[in-house]
Amino acid sequence: MLKIFKHYRPNQVARYVKSYFRGRLYIVGIGGYEFDGGRLLPPNSKDKKVLMTLSEVNREIEQLAEVI
């Protein structure tokens, strides 16, 4: 299943990844990602914007884990 986010909100993306644990998502204007184990996986591209988004969402996931 592919989830498409029209707006980039790191907390919203992190909650989605944390709840579904494995799958794919696409953020309009940024690109597509795969996630497994409740974390975004590094993409094949080395685009700086994509990598920054990846690290930001994974930080949000870690913060969600600390709250619970």
C-alpha cells in the first residue's frame, strides 16, 4: 500500500510509519520512501532534500518512542 502525503508534516509522517511498521509512502514535492521496522530506509538517490527529510522523520519517530 502506498500512502501519499500532500503536505510534509514530519510528525504526521512519523506516526504513520510507526503505526504501519512496513510499507511505502510518497511526499508530494520531495519524493518516495520505503519503511521497514518502523523507520524510513535510505533511498537510492543522494538528493540532499530527500536525505534531510529522512533524518528528520526518523528523529520524530525516536521522539515518539520516548513519549510512550
